[in-house]
Amino acid sequence: MRLIAVMQIDLVTHLIEMLLVIDRSRVWAKKS
């Protein structure tokens, strides 16, 4: 059960990182 919880947390953090990267690319697109 713990392993599943760790995997879920890993997935969530990965999704948040992806969203942050998309956010940054949008900001860069606006600047240029």
C-alpha cells in the first residue's frame, strides 16, 4: 500500500512540474 501511495505522490509531483513548464513556456511566448 505504501508503494502505491509513493507512486501516486510521484505522479502528482510530475504533473505539477509539467504544468509549471507549460506555464513558463507561455510566459516566454508572451515576452517574445
